[in-house]
Amino acid sequence: MVSESRGQFQVPTRTEYSRTILHSYQEARQMVLSLSKQLRCEGYKKTIASEEQLGFQFD
């Protein structure tokens, strides 16, 4: 599942949420890459994240 949220987090009524269920890890990865490309085209830039990425194996 890929979850997205866009908007102002301080104002929940102005935040959009969506969840997409995909059939495979490869489909999910392709969707995330596509969303990343779209956001870069819109002028968003990656910042340093303070989160930990867990190494789950979905094969």
C-alpha cells in the first residue's frame, strides 16, 4: 500500500489523504518513483529525513 498526504498538516480539513493498494512491491516502487518525479517537477526538494527506514523483504 502506498499512502500519500498533501496539504497543511496544521489544518486537517485542508489535507488530502489517499491510499493505493498495489499487487506487488515492484508496482508500489514504480508508483513511488513516479510520484517523486512529479513532485520534483512541481519544485519540491528532498530534505534530510530524521526517520529510520526498515529493511523489510517483500519478495
